[in-house]
Amino acid sequence: MSASKGIRFEDTRFWVTHRHREYGPFDYEWSEDLRGIELHYQGTKFGEVCSVHELFADMREFGLPMRVVEVACVVFGSSLLGITGGFNSQERQEMLIDTLREFNCDDYLSGGQGTRD
């Protein structure tokens, strides 16, 4: 049986497992002018980070569970902050773990059973 909850990474892509169902891939890529970062779900752009103070994202069209959206946003935010901040991979991983805990998403860390659905 697959894990009830978790996050799986492959290069820049990641998947969120929620209630034994995997959602993704979530991914990002730099905009053509390299001034922004485009956010994607299953290859479809749903948002863009234009600057530290400007972000647009709308995932309604995908009909994802709110908990999946919450976890994906925390992962995106932490990952992109680490990348643009020049953190090494160990620092980015530590920041992701801390951020997931801060936003009560730590039940997705190990893929184990959690208390929040």
C-alpha cells in the first residue's frame, strides 16, 4: 500500500501524496527574461513569481484538494527562496523541513501517517 502522505522530488519537479493519491508534477522554470519564475502543474502554467513583492498564482482550474495546494505552496516558497538566496542543497533541505513544520505540514515529511487531512 502506498503512503498516505508525502512529498517526492525529482530534479525541479515534485509530487504531493495526499490520502494515498499522488498529485503532480509541480514544477517551475525561469521566465524568458530571467526576471521571474513560472509555476507549473502537470505542464500548465498557473502562476508566476515576478519579484520578492509580486506573485500571481491560481490553481482553481485543477480542482486540487486544499491541503495539496497548501503543501505545494509551502514547498514552492521554501524551494524558490533557497534557490534565489543562493543556499546550498543542504541549507535548502533544512529550510524546507523547518518551513513545513512552521506551516503545520510536517506530516508530509516522512510519507507516514499524520493527524491532519
